[in-house]
Amino acid sequence: MDTLDLYTGDSENTARFTSNLFVAGVLVLFLPFVFNSPLMADDMTLAQAPVPTISIDTSKVYQQFLEDISPEAKVEKFNQTIQQKYPKAVIKDVDTGIKHIKLTKYYDGKPVRINIVEIDNSIATNYELRPALSSTSDNLHNKRTITTIAKNSNAVAAINGTFFKPQTGVPLGTLMIDQKMYTGPIYNRVAMGIFDNKYETARIEFNSTLITKGHTLKIDNINQPRMLSSYALVYTREWGEKAPASPKYGYQIAIKDNKIIDSSSNPLVIPEGGYVIVAPLRALEPFINSKSQVKLDIRTIPEWKNVKHIISGGPYLVKDSNIYVDTSAQKLNAIGGKNPRTAIGYTKDNTLIMVAVDGREYQSVGMTLGQLANFMKSIGCTNAINLDGGGSTVMYVNGQVVNNPAFKGGIAISNALVIARK
């Protein structure tokens, strides 16, 4: 019998492993007797009915048991899965539990270069997936190359993140980092929630209110461009030193420590640790005249409890294991055609997959959203979403950009999704 070396870490783990291994051995030896016992068969003859034969592959039970408790077995299974999934690809280890895959596929006889990073967090326990802003000071009006963002984040891999306003770098769509909401949703586009031990996807709706005694005001967004003059928007210090100009018939109130400290129709300074609400004057009048405390309650629908990070994109690519490209619903018809693409998804066992597709060149023509959706499903994604693409598409692995963006090294971007050391 081959010897299996298992990392135990300490005497307590050793004892636990020995106990579990003993139980597994007993089960392997005992199960066939339980389900094929002559005593059981004899007893059942009284009912005068045939006894069903229960077949259990004890070797599979034992193998699953080993995979559940052995880090080495998990790593081996992950390695085998990657090899089987990408038989003709160039596969490199980024670190234990993290793989970089490079391959070329052909669509209608034309090549498409694809870079993929897969991470199994049950193995790569020293790493976490998180969004990262381009600015180390959390200023939303900023852009940096992915190499700079990755190095500032201590990341071994990264791809570009949300859509953003090219002139300023402000993310367009939901972005939460370490449970802090930086920007809210646009057109309720799809986003991925990153939890400690799982991922979820959903179209996100802002569901926030400003509350004082006897009055409640619906807040339409946070740190986003104004879409309607009737909207009430909140701006935090991450937006900048001052709030943007008020709309026609608009007004502003500055709040800190649950108290209104200033009000004006002109742009107000955003207090450190506070925020400014910009809305129609008639909507803010009850708050201006109130002497009660003011509370800002920021929530989303769905209300993801215990979510650590949220990053948005759009449209959906795969939803509940089905191809689902809702371009029109998310007002993203302008990003059709064959283009460079960036996508993220996850498998049924919570392996996270990041994908960058080169395009707009002879050696790689790019993908349509439909082709990208089919590809994400083909590599095991039960849910997947499109991120910002085109000129923004860029992937970084272990110190270098590994795809071939039109601008060498990739253009300056607003934010990225990184695999960073904890």
C-alpha cells in the first residue's frame, strides 16, 4: 500500500486525523456487511419480497473522505481538474491552488487568444479575492495601470474591474470593498458578491434612506453621476473635497456624526468622516428644519448579509448554469460585436475563474458576448458576468501583463479585481 503523507500542523490535528482515518477504515470494511448481511436478508424473507441490492463503491467513499481532510489530496484533485479541462493549454502555477492558463480557440476559423486564472480558495488559503481601487488614498477620481494596482495590492494576479468614466476614473456601478460602499448601481446591473466562503451574483438595486424624526428620504445612489434632477445623491470624501453642483432647484446638506453641519445651494465641502446629500430643495427642507439626529441607512436589494466585497459589470453571461445574456435589460447594447472581453465566474464548488480575451487584431479577433457566455459555461461556470472590456481588458500574473492589450501594459484603469496575499 502506498504511503500518504498528510500535513497535520499539530498534535491535535494529528489525533483528529488518526481518529477520522480509523473511522473511514471501519466504514470501508463494515459497509458491505451492513448492506449485504445474510441476517438482514433472512429477516426480510418474512415479508416475502425480494431484497434490493445496495451497491456502494467504498473506494470512492474513501477517496472523497481523503479529499475532505487532506490538503495534498485537494491540491491533486485541483491539478487534475485543470489538466482535464484545458488539455491543449499552457498551464502554469501561480501558487498552490492558483493556476494561469493560456490557450487559443478558433471561431469560424479565426483565432482568439484567451488568458485564464483559476483559484480554489479552499487550497489557496493565504490569498483573497477583492476589488482594488487605483488610488491608495481611496480617491475615486483616479486611474492607474493594472501593474501599479496589483503591486500596491500585493497581488499575484489581477484583471480590470468595473466600467468607469474615462475622463475621471470614477467607477460606474456597484463597488464595495471591505463592506464599505464606494459607488452604487447603475441600471441595476449585475454584480458579484464575494463572501468568506462563497460567491453570489445578482442584479443590484440601491435601497437606501436618509432618516430623521418624522421624515424619510429615499437615496437614489452614492458617488455616481446624476441621472435625473429629482434624484437624491450622497457623496462621501472618496468622491473628493467638494460635492458636485446642485441641479436646478437643488440644495445640499453636509452631515457629520448624525448632525447637519452646513447647508447651501452651492457645492459644499464634504466633511471628513461625513457626507453631503444633494437633492431637490423641497425634499431636503424637512431635514434642514429638523433639530433631530439624521441617519443614513445604506442597503441593497438583494440584501447580502456578511458580504465582504461587491464588484459590478454586465451583462450576465451564465445564470444558474444556463446561458443568459441580458444585454438590453442592462442597457448595454453598445458593447456588442467581437471585442476584447473580461469576465469572471465561479463553479459549483466555488472555484473562481477570471478570463481575459484579446481582440481587434489578426492574431485574436475577440469574442461576442454570446461566444464569451458559451465559453464561460464550457469551463464549468454556474454563474458568470461580463466586466469592462475593449481597451480596458488586461490581465496581470506574477509581475507582468500576460495578455496583449492594444496599449502595451494596458491603459490606466479605475479599479481591478485582484488575488492578493492576506
